[in-house]
Amino acid sequence: MTNVQTRNTDVISISMPPQTLKRLDRIRLKLGQTRSSLITSLVNHYSLEQKWQLLRKWGTHTAKKLKITSEDDIDQLLHTK
């Protein structure tokens, strides 16, 4: 019986300016990470930040639509029948 393991990652090749690579390596060494793990973290962070920006935009739109300008306005909306 053969023990076959499947990869849970894909191998990619990227290019970047030498100064950017130096900064990447300084950061990853400071954090004790591999290049792959640092880049993965950066992509995940960027993705999460984009989701938060979308949520903030939706919240701002909703607040304007409902004329919410304070926490008292929110409290009133929540507790008014």
C-alpha cells in the first residue's frame, strides 16, 4: 500500500525588484517566517482589510439612510417597537 500525500499548496514563481526582495527577507527573518508564509500572511491581511472596508462602506451608507448620527440613535432604533 502506498502512502500518497496530496499537497495543500501550489508552487508559483513571482518576480520583484531586488530592493523589494531585500525588504521581504528582512521582514520575514525578523518574524521568523519563510517567504511563502509571509506572502501568504500579507495576502490574507489584504483580503481581510478589503472585507472591512466594504463593511465600513455599507455601515456608512446604512447610517446615512437611517439618519444615524450617534449611539443614542442606534439605541433608539434597537429599543423602539
